[in-house]
Amino acid sequence: MRDWQDLHALLNRIDRRGYKSYKDLEGTYRREDFVLNIDHVQSDPFASLSRVRVSVSQTKAGFPPELFSTQVRRIALCDSLVRLFSEQIRRHARGHRGTGHSGLIVIDRCGQEVLNRNAVRLNESSVEARFGIGLPAAGRTVLSQEALAMLCEEIPTIVTGSLFYNNLDADAVLRHVETVEDQEILRSQLKEKKLVSFLADSSVLPRASGVDDRPLHTAEVVSLKTPSSLEVELHCPNRGAVRGLGIPEGVTLIVGGGFHGKSTLLRAIEQGVYNHIPGDGREYVVSCPNALKVRAEEGRSVCQVDISPFIGPLPQGKDTRSFSTENASGSTSQAAGIMEGIEAGAEVLLMDEDTSATNFMIRDHRMQQLVAKEKEPITPFLDKVRLLFEDHGISTVLVMGGSGDYFEVADTVIMMDEFVPQDVTSQAREIARNTAVQRRPEGGGSFGKIPNRFPDPTSLSPGKGRRQVVVEAREVLTLQFGGESVDLKALEQLVSPSQTRAIGRFLVYATRNHWNRGCSLREALELTRKEIAEEGLDLLSPFATGDLAEPRPLEVAATLNRMRGVRMR
């Protein structure tokens, strides 16, 4: 380990040399208040940023043990510190100064959700921040004075303002930790209360825009008001009793006129699988952690999925008990998405008629008269949604504005009226009783079998050219895995590129450690998830990195299922 003066001397020595001279900086440097690790130096100013870590001993950082006494508190505290570090960068880093990425200091970007990240690691002995820097250059010539300003002025100021407890707003840090802890406790009560989701009174569900996930703040915004018939009370350790809208297990319909808030409510439910920061408006909106949004996805690939509960034998005798295609239709893609989700552990399905295949959702009486069942291989979801719950305990929350036939199978019907939910279950049942249903149920008296597939590890190669592993996130919804660019636009519950990047690493790890030993798809997901819980996200990477956020196994499986080169048995 070198001291701080060695860093000064090295930088002065390489001034105005070629950019590769920066490689001499790799190593560890001790200051009085923290240790700087320069783990990897970029090859040129346009390459990926240099990887840097800063470590502060707890004797100096001084974070009270009660702030990280449990796993959820530790995740919440680390999330708070990532945000504080980012804010200090915004305040004190000068930014671009030279060629390419010169002058940048970047830590993992956080949204409204609190995720398990490895950008900050904290334990009883130390707190460590991991970030990237762009070492300054003019063309490809070292600019040592600019690098000195970054490493010896800006970074110490950023560290001092974010990783030392005495320099922080202690009340704000505690509020962040306790708010996240409360959400986790609320979520843990759902199964006992036979709920799939809970939305606290006065929650603000609308978002600022389609590209801005912050809460909408206008005079017209309507906060959530719970109908008394659906009101439940849960308890959390910090806020105490919380009253709000409970979405029961079973089949729930969200109905109402256009632009009255149906999809807004569903969106809040689907994002309730994550904890949210104070001030988000959804701090006390929680859902079953294994709730999965499913939609039609015309054109996607499908590999060896049993879609026979929904799709019977196809023309030319194509068997749907082990269905594969490179170009799925809307109905076959939605059927595959449901069966794949169930295989991966989904306990609640979330669906919106706007993003569903019409012929998959409903086949009315008139169409049944015109097209005989023996000529129609599709069994509509209407005839399976009840059986899915009765046979397998899997609930469904469905936005439905166009088909009252679903009243026959619904346990709960919520109508959104100018963003205010109303319980109209009794009215819907009365309508169903008084209106003769002429359509014939299809699909039999049971749901069908749940798939169980085994990925072929030889079909999951992350290599490209001379590189053995190429895994990178192109924003949130595209994963580069080896030579394949995987389109994830249908995975609406992914929220961070760091999750997408971690999915790629997760697939590499599961292939090398579990699927190559004959584990099923789900077994490998569960084993890897448990190993991450025990050892942390660094398990997935061969080197120290700060750009991973833990994905749900459901999204890992969904990514695998969209890879066109994968083979299954």
C-alpha cells in the first residue's frame, strides 16, 4: 500500500505522457481518513471509465450499528449513501475537462426504487463506495494537473460529504432506513392477510410523465382514497398502523372508463414489488414480491414451452405441449409468458387488456357460433383464470374495460372513477346473474400442468470474438449477452440498467455453477438467489464492480426465455 504522496509523485511523473501511462496508478493509496483503490485504468479516454473504490473504516465513518442491524436496513442505508455520494458528485465535481470521458466521476444511478446494489458496501468494520472516473487527457495525452484535482481535491470532498456519519443529516438517513424497513414489513404481512397488494390511503399513484417516475405534483392530482369495504389495516414498526386498499387473493378486475386511472392503479401494483424512497408517493404501496406483469409480445422467440393449457394442437399437427417458434403471435406469446412466469415462481399475474392479445383474452358467443371449437385452438384466458387460482393458488389482477364476461369469474371488481377506487363487486355479480351468458366455457375443468424445463448450458455462451464474457446493459431494456442483443422491452418491472447488467452476470453464473450440473431452470434461479443473499452481488462478478443491482429471478428467467439461441429440454 502506497501513501498519498506517492499518488502525487506518480501523477507529476507521467504528466504529458501517453494515456497508457495512467496504468501506473493502479494500486492502493492511504490517506489519513480513507483508502483509495484504483482497480482498473481505462485504456483510452473513450473507453469504459476507470474503476475506483474508496474505503473508510467504521471507527472514522461512525455509522451507528442499529442503522444496519438487519439485511433490509443495510440495503436501505447503502441506498441512501449511494444517493448522497451522487449528490456530492453533482455539487463538487467539475465534470468534463478534456477528451472523451475526461473528468467524469460517476456512481450507480438510482431511481425511485430502493434496490440491493453493490455501489456501496457497508459492514461492521468499514464502508466502501465504488464508482467510475474518466482520467483526463488532451487527445491521448495525460493531463496530470486535472487528474490531481479529481483524485486529491474532488474525491476527498465527495467522500467527506457522503461517507462520514457526522457530516450527514442523521434524521434524513434514519427516515430513509425506517421508511424502507416499514415497506418490507408491510409486504411480509400480505400472505397472512390473503392479499396480493396493499396501497395505503393518501398514496400518490400518478407519475410526472411517461419518462419521469417521480410523483405528479399538480393541484389536480388525486391521492388514494380507499372504499370502506376493501379497507384493511396493517402494522409496521416505525409508522405504526397503516390503513389502505387491500387487493385480495383470487381474481381481481380493475374496470372503469378511459383515462380514469385503471392503468395507473395497475402500474402502482406492479411496482409495489420494490421499496420506494421517502417522498415517492408510493412509500406504503407493497405487492407480493413474485407478482409478474405479462403482456402479448408478437415476434418474440419461444423455446420448448408447454402452452397446451391455452393453445391446443395447431394446424399441420404442431404440438403445443413443447412449443417453439422464432416468431410468436400475440396469443402464443402471451400464453408462453404466463407459463414461463409460473415455471419461474410467479404467484400473481398482472395484465392489462390494452397490452394483451384480444383473441387470447376472450371468445364471445357469436364467435363461438361462427368458428367451431374444433377449428379454434385457443382457449381464452377467461376460461382458465379461475382454474389457475383454484388449482395452483395463482392470483390475477386484470385491467378490463371491454368485456363484462369476466364478471362471471371475478372475486373482486374495483372501478376507477376519476382516480378514486370504488368496490363494485356486488353490482358486477348482480349484472352477471341478471344477464344470461350464452357463450360456452372452453378448456376443460382443470388448468393443466406447470412446465419444468432444463436449459442446455452449451447454448448459453457469453463469449464474443476473443472475449470470453461480453455482458452489458444498453439502458434498461436491452442486454448484450455474448453475440446476442436481447430485447427486454416487455419486462415492464425492470427499473435499472444495473439490474439488466446483473441479469447477464446471473445467467453466466447459473450456467457455470448450476445448469451445467443438470439443475432445472427454477432450481438454478433459487440456488443463485440464495447464494447472492449469503455472499452479496460480488458473487456474480470476477472483479470488484459497483454497477450491479439485484434482479428478481422472474426477470432473469424472462430474459433467458427471450434469448434466441437458447435450447431447452
